[in-house]
Amino acid sequence: MLNQPWMFTAITTLFLFYLALSFHSYYNYILQKESLLEKLKLQSDRQASRETLRERLRRKILEWSERLGPISEKLYSFPEQDQKWLTWAGRPMGLTLQRFYGLRLLMAIFGAIFGLFYFILGLPFSKYVYFIAPVAGFFGTTYWLRSRADRRQEEISVTLPTFLDTVSIALAAGGALMQTIEEVAERMGGALGEEMLRMVRELQLGVSRRQAYQNLIDRNRSRELESFVQALIQGSDLGVPIATTFRVQADEMRASRVFRAKEKAAKASPRITLVTTLLITPAIFILILGLVVLNFIYNPDAFNLQFGR
């Protein structure tokens, strides 16, 4: 059958066609790959330059904050309390107490500049904005720090049960306590991982266990974390099996979190009722009464009343 010339020609032509199609597809694939790699390179370069600009801006802000810190500290400061909030927040952006005070004054200056431009442009409520903006910048920085601290401590409380479960499984498999805590903390990361790694580093530097545990409690205000540290102290003092204790603690923490969520939901219902009673209900009455009054004035015939006669 292949001896027929037309059949051989057809098969050869078909083979060459598919071969050319394959080369064409491969060539398009190479072009698209190079184009995609070039786009990714440009995007990464832009991101790197953006990060560099962000780092420069942050460095400048920290430099200005360092200079303004002593001035701001004399104006309004509670060093012991602010130091605690800084520690609970994990010292964001590498803030020290003096830098935080300087940042607060710097935000007030930025607020004053914003309020001045707002006033010059003659925008609505410019007189109020001119005075409110610097105050908001000053005290808004404190609010930002405290919000950051609350979120960080909440993150520690939420992730701690999972951390305890993982550590207890590794301990049941025969792992050493501190080595297991270090490995799990490195894998988990986050605020809890940072605190655990810091505790392990202190122990490696020769700090006593009890002091390292106490430092961990002092750096945080999470009740769940304090319970975890108490379990560590009991385990080291009394020789209690830590793996079992961790599992029980993890279950108790989850149950406690569910209970607190239900408690918050129960407290939210009266607040919603109060908001409805004080805000929404009067607004509805005012709306209805306003419609009645307008209808009474502009359509007196509906009430069989006549004005001006």
C-alpha cells in the first residue's frame, strides 16, 4: 500500500506539517516564557524600588522622631504605661519609647500642616479641622499603638492552642521540650513565634528558666499565655508530663474562647437595642412627623382645614 506514490507523499506531507506545527508551538512557548520572565523581572524591580522608597521614608520618620522625642516627652508622657504598651505591641518599626514620643509629636505637626492647608483652601468645617487635626495626630498615634498591642495579644491568644497541640504531638514522639518549642515557633512565625523564640534565645544565653518564663509573662498580657507559662513552671518543678498538660490546656483555651465569643454576642444584643432605641426609632418618628406637618401645611384640604381665609 505504501508503494503507491501518492500515499507516501501524503504521509510525508502530514509528518512535515505536524513537525512544523510542533516547532511553531515550541517557538511561541519560548517567546511567551521570555515575555513573562521579563514582566516578572520588571514587576520585581518595581516592587524592590517601592520597598526601598518605603524603607527610606520609614528611616526618615524614625530619624525625625528621634530628634523630637525629648521635646514631646516634656509635653505629655506616661513613661511606665507607654513602655508597657510598646512591649505588648512588639515594638513596631523598632520604636523605642523616645522614638514613640517623637512620632507622636511628628504626627501632630503633620496634622497641623494638613489643617492649615485645609483652612487655606476654605473647605467645609475648616476652622474645626484646623484645631482638630493636630490633636488627632497626637493622640491618634497613641490609639494606633494600643490597637496594635491589642491585636498582637489577641493573635497570641488565638494561635496558642494550635501551638500547644503541635508541641504536645512532638513531645509525645520523644522530642526535647525547648528544641520542640523552638522548631514549632520557627515554623509558625507570627507574634507567638517571636515571643517563644525570644524565650528560647534567653535560655541559650544562660538566663534561668524561671526568669525567662517571667520575662515572657511581663512582655505580654495574654491570660492564655500566662496559663501556658504556669504549666511550664509546674512541669519543670514537679516533673508533670508536659505533653498531656499541653493537650488539656489547648482544649480548655478553645472552650474558653468559645465561651467569650458567646459572652460578647450576648452583650452585643442590648447595645444594638440601645442604638435602635436612641437613634433609629427617634429618626423614624421625626420622619413620619415631618411628613405629616408638611402635608398639613401644603395640603390642608386633606385635613379639612383652610389657611388664609
